[in-house]
Amino acid sequence: MKNITKITLGLLFTVLFGYFALSSEQLFNAGQSIERKLAGLSVKSIKIDEGEVAYLEGGKGDVIVFLHGFGANKDNWVRLAKHLKDDYSIIAIDLPGFGDSFKKMDLKYDVESQVRRVNELIDQLGINKFYIAGNSMGGYIAGNYAIKYPERVTGLWLLNALGVESADESEMFKDISNNKKPIVLVQDKNDLQKLTSFVFQRPPYIPEFVISELAKKAEKDYQINQKIFYEIHKQDKNKVKFASPLDRGLAKFSKPVLITWGKQDRVLHYSAAKVLSQIAPQAEMVVMDDIGHLPMIEAPKATAKQFISFSSRN
């Protein structure tokens, strides 16, 4: 027993020493690496015509390609992947303009351009059949990908997806209509803390070093994020419009679609789930109570179970 106590105290001392000795960036990278390992994911990259694209890969089974939302990155899917890795192969992409993928101010990042890049990446990876899933902006891109390349897609998973024009106006879109800066356009630490409270119904504990590092990245990427936001969200007299709205295009997509939405989403109104479920010919809808804009982070296990059940029936 004494030996066990000594080992435990030794480990505790090592962890505490490491915490105080490492910079916030080193702590952030270490934590990120641990989360990826727990989910069985490794970092990879591949070159497409316009530059290098980073992604996470792991798991085994049918392939799911994951596309993150605006201002986010591939690691938004790590906690969800932990519950899927035993039955599915995971490919979580840093969309061009975000994360560790190329960021070039002279390129376009509208939905058509991003769909083209995702398809080029999938060609390079040699994937023939797969599910495609996306959250928020990633859902808008995933939906348009499925519409354009239905022969490649086994099924579509939309989580709080952007691009539904006939949905009720969300709190964020009301703010935009009133000339307020979109809350997802984060410029500093204060903006990031506000966004965290906005996107989660029950914000998870986030250590100070994580907040600091995310804020640094957001400040560094603010200019390109601003460019991408207004290329994805077309505006007409302060009203948000979409070049390729899902509530028109998905009527043509005959494959199975799972629509997951957090009912307390303040970024994109949950009424969009019902709109899409009535348009897509083979749609299933799950609206999650007490969940905000990021169900795969706020309730990863419950969200994963939805997809496992959905895919087993299709």
C-alpha cells in the first residue's frame, strides 16, 4: 500500500510540475494529443491542387467523412469519434481556410469551391463509398456535396446545419439583421468566452490555457475568417442568404439522411430540422433537448448512438 501511495504521489508531482513548467501552447498541444489518442485518431495531411489539407484518421469499418463548422477544425469531432471508432473509419477534415489546412486570401471559400476541394481530397484518398457528415457550415457543405455527388455517398448526416433559408430566424441572424457583428467571428479572448456561452446550453469546463490558445488562433485567423464568413453567408439588406440552400437542393437527394439538432441552438434555429425532414425523401430527424449548437461535443455518446442506429437501418 505504501509503495502504491509513493507511486501515486510521484505521478501527481510529475503532473503538477509539468503543468507549471510548460507553456500554455505546450499544455494545449499535449491535451489535444491525448484526446486524439483516446479516440484512436492520428494526424495526417495530403496535397490537393491549391495546397496541403490536414485531417484526422482512425477507426475501422464503413467510412464517415466529417466536416466541421465555421471557425472550428477537425478536433471538433474527436469526442464523437471515440464512440464510433470501433465500427467506422473516421476521416475528419480541416476544411481549407481553417485549422492546419492551407489559408490563402486570394482564393474563394464559398460552398461550391469547398465542395470541389472536398471531392478532390476524397479522390486523393481513394475512397469510393462513404457517409458524409457536417456540423453548421460543414453541414451546408456536406449537404451540397451529397446533392452534387450522390453516387459516392452512402448517406448524409446533418448536425445543426447551416443553409436552411426557410427556417425561423435564429438569435445570431437577428443580431446580424440589427447590424451586430456575427458572434461566430471571434477576434479576441473576450469574444471567445461570449461564443462559448452562446453555442453550448451547458458549457463544458475549459481550462484557461485552452481559452488562451484558442483566442490566439482566432486573432491570428480573423482576417481570413471574416472573408470566409461573408463568402458563405451572402447578405441582402442585412438578411442572410445562401447561394445553394439545402431546403431546395435536398429534395433531389434520394439517399438516407439523418438530421440531428440541439433544440437550444442560438446560432441556427432548430425549426430547420423539421424543414429539412419534410424535404429530403429519406430523412430521419432527432431534436435533442437541452443541447446547443454542437451536439457532438456537448453530448458525444448520445449523438453517436443516433448515427449507429441510423446506419444499421440503412
